[in-house]
Amino acid sequence: MELPFVKMQGAGNDYVYIDGFDHPVADPERLAPILADRHFGVGGDGLVLILPSPTADARMRMFNADGSEGRMCGNAIRCVGKYLYERRGLCRDQLVVDTLSGPRTLYLTVREGRVEAVRVGMGPAEFDAAKVPVQAGLPQVVGAPMAFGGEELAVTCVSMGNPHAVIFGGDPDRVALEQIGPVIEHDPRFPEGVNAEFVQVVDPHHLRLRVWERGSGETLACGTGACASVAAAVRLDHCPAGEPVQVQLRGGVLTIQVTPQQVWMTGGCAIVFDGVIQLPEA
């Protein structure tokens, strides 16, 4: 079976995108690891389906590299906006995309018919432990000590429609992320797993970040992780509320602005290439 796809990336967070308007996918959980494989497949952090929606311009389903379904991906949804504008002819500067975390409004910056950047309302940051969810015996986990593999870390837990454990410290490049990331992701205190962010505060308007994403491992960027990190930084008085904060990830820079009602994320998006893959028989 041949399946057309588009490879797109936002801040280096790359996914394989399938246009479900024209090419329905029956078993995305099985397909995601095949397409995401960087040696035998297309290669990427996972699979994104762009689907019809009865209430929005489109619906996004996002699957991690291991086949598990994620609720939201900020970098992926910006690319969905670019695809809808440039490939499906929805030539408006404002679009709405449904996700498992609810509808998200996209504001497109377009030059000469090309979408260069997208601003996304990511919803409010949630700190209630039950909403993350995290089981730590506290109503909220904010700068609280938690032990992982014998190492005690000060953790702030945030939901951006998916769970995050944000840890502030020194240079994130010095963190042994490939060792500590899986330990945090699979810790039983996080019943749905968790994304782990290691964050350095450069100054009140600049953060550096490395992220371990549940189901995918280390990625070059994570939009919800950048939002969660700035929300945690505001809560801990590292950054000012309501002002743009630049987040430097390994794949690029995202601009995050935290308000009580909404976390706003702005960043670029790019089509890398189009292709057709020959899928193995089921």
C-alpha cells in the first residue's frame, strides 16, 4: 500500500503528516512507529493526522513515536495551520483546529502566500495536581522536592492539556537526559506518564530548555513544554506574567506569553518535503 505524506517541522519538532481528508488511516497507533523510524521509515517524532471536523476547520490527532496518542502538540498544530492554508486552500489568517485538549485558535502570519509563523492560544496552564495528573500528596506541586532514581529534584508540575514536570537549574546541556528522562516519564506518581523539562533561567525574558517527551524521548523542541516551563517560571517569579519570554530549545526559539486566561505561543513552521511511502502489509 502506498501512502502520501508531508514531512513538516516546527522548531525542529518534526512529524509525518497525513491528509486524512483524502487518505483515511485505519490504524494510526500501528502506523506511527513505522513512519517515525529514522532508519527504516520516513523519520520523525511521530505521526499527525489532519482530519475533517464538524465544528472547526480541521481536527488534529497526534501520535508519538511509540504509537501512543498525545492530547496536544504546539509545534505540530502550527504546521497543521500552515498545511490548511497552503495545501487545502483555507486562506484565512485565523483558523480553528480541534484537538483532544479542545479547540485551538491559530493566528497566521503570511507573506507572499506562505505561512511564516503561527500564534496559538494554548489554553490556561493548570497547576492542580489532579488535573496534571500527579500523585504527590499535595494539592499543587510547585518547586516541591521529588526523588527520581536516588536524585532529589525541585519539580513544578503543570498541565497544558498534557502533563509536564518542570525542573529549574543550571545548564540543561549538562543534564544526563537519556538517563533521567525515562525515569521521570515512567514514575508511578504520574499515572499518565509525563514530559520532563530541564530549564535554565538566562534572564527574566529568556529561558533555555531541554525536553524529554513521553512516548518519543528527547526531541529538539516541545511547544507545550515551552508553555509549561514559562508558566512555571512565572509562578516561581523567575519571569514576569503577561510579557513575551523567549525560550531557546535545541531546534529553535519559541515566544511564550502567559496570562491568567491563556498561554500564547508563537513560532515558525516549515514543510520539509513531500513523499510517498510503501507500507508493509498488515
